[in-house]
Amino acid sequence: MKSLITATLVGAFAIATSFAAEIGKAAPAFTADNVKGEKVSLSDYKDKVVVLEWVNFDCPFVKKHYSSKNMQKLQADYTGKDVVWLTVNSSAEGKQGYLEASKLDEKVNEEGSKATEVLLDTDGTIGKAYGAKVTPHMMIIGKDGKLAYSGAIDSKPSTDAADIDSAEKLFANALDSVISGTEVVNAKNEPYGCGVKY
């Protein structure tokens, strides 16, 4: 019985990931509540470059990029270039990183987030549609509505903020390419962080 359950779960995972967003294909549509209880849809940002950042504030890899202010600087720099930045919390209720809307709102304000919107994805619909694996998993959707990048924020998979400056800026380089309309190098790579707590 156990092996049957395992096989079923593995099969279900394979199906889920096979339909996950792919580079160069249309980004899956979604609608979710933001921390204020308002509905936010990807379609609200048609013809815009959109960043998706998966977050779990209890994750040491996320803490690395927030305690150093690296994430907030990226958010501020790119929203200043007319990029839409959507921070997504896919932690399920009862799992690490889950916060109800008001508490998540408090937390992002405390952290000084400069994201356009912070979205609750407690049922994991958005995360699974995009194949989000870890926090922080970074994705970029081009103005054409297609997924242009899915991967790591940088090249050093550590929890040490001292590694940020010397790391290759995989995500920022990709975002610069998307903004300038040039080809994204290394558009899909293995993100690092804590597994998303579906």
C-alpha cells in the first residue's frame, strides 16, 4: 500500500511539474489576494516586465538577502525602472513561513520591502503553476507575457550575506537583459534556498 501511495504521489508530482511554466512559453495566469485583501491578477500588468519572488521570512537564505538589504535594493532599483515586482508567499497554513495577511503586511513593512504587491498563495496554486521550488526562487515575465527567467538570485548558494557582493548576479543580469530586449543568458538554472512549504 505504501509503495502504491508513493507511486501515486510521484506521478502526481510529475504531472504537476510537467505543466509548470516553461521558459519562452506564456506565463500562467493567476489571481490572488494581496496583504490588504485586494485581488491582484497577472493580467493587471499586461505589457509590463513582471518579477515573481518567492518568500519565506523564516528561511535563512531569505534572511540573507533581506538582512543585507540586497532584496530591498533590487526591488527599489527595478520598480524605479517600471518593473512590477510581486512577492509571493506560498507557505501553507501551519507550515514554516506562513503568516496571515495582516501579519505578513506587518512583516514586509518591518523589512522595508519595496515590492509592488505582496501576494498570499497559501493553497500553493501560483507556486505550483510556476514550479517554484525554493525561497527565494526568482522568475521574470517579459512584456510579451512569456516566462523569461526562472532560477537563483545569484551564484553563491550560501546563507552568508558576505557572499552577495562577489556572487554572479544571475537574476539581475537576466532582468537587465529582459528590460533591454536582449537575449537572457542562463535563463533557467537551479535556484537555491529553503524548499517552498506547500
